[in-house]
Amino acid sequence: MRVKDVMSTKVLTIDLHEPIERARAEMDSRRVHHLVVVDDGRVVGVVTSELLAWGEAEGIARVEDVMFRHVVTGTPDLTIREAANLLRGRTIGALPIFQSGRLVGIVTISDLLEVLGRGAERPVASSTRWTLRDRGKKPRAAVVGTRRK
């Protein structure tokens, strides 16, 4: 399965110089947790609802003062596994998706977890374990859950 199958194509953006209150209002009204930050039409970062809450508590006024500047991006042809690996270990939960240098979508950890929860990646193969009953002989596989006589 590819990112293009699960990404949101309606990406909400906010200008770099906007006040935090406007970003919060936009997130609340659209029920999202990430906004892509732009400056003159160019993507320069991502802001999350957690960063906005921290910025409001600290008295920070503008989006540019709380946003993530070094954002990892992807393409629509990435597999969902590759997208998950790009997000793993990072504190941001969104991956802006670009095609031909243009922002075309966004995929979040929630999107990836939904796919995983549905089991859409691939069916799980039955597990195999090796028995040591006949040590010294050529090992043979035994399917878990069946009894040998």
C-alpha cells in the first residue's frame, strides 16, 4: 500500500508570521493537529497542537517561534512502511507529501495506525517453529497450534 492511498489531499497551511491564536483557531475549527507553515508559498515548517499549547503557555506570539523547521517529507509513491520509518523516532507526527516540488498531501501517524489497525498491509502468515525433539537429525518445521503424534 502506498502513501497516496492514505494521505489527506486537503492540506491546511498557515503563514509563518501569523499569531498562535489564529493557528489554534484554525486547528480547532478544522479538527486537525498539524498545520504546514508556509512563507511566500514555500513550505518552511510544520506546527502541531502541542507546540501551540506550549507557545501559549510561554507567551510566544507567532507561529514561526514554535514550529518545527527541519521537517522530513515524502512522496506519494512511498510505501506506508517507508513513511512510518521516516516518522519513527521523531517528535512530529506528520509527513508532508510533495510531488514535483509541490505540496500535494499530508500523512499522519493516525493515518498509518488506522491502516495498520485494519490489517490492510498484508495478511499475517502462520508462524513456524523448529522443534529440537530429533536433535542431530535434519530439523523439520512444525506449524504452531498443531499436535505431533
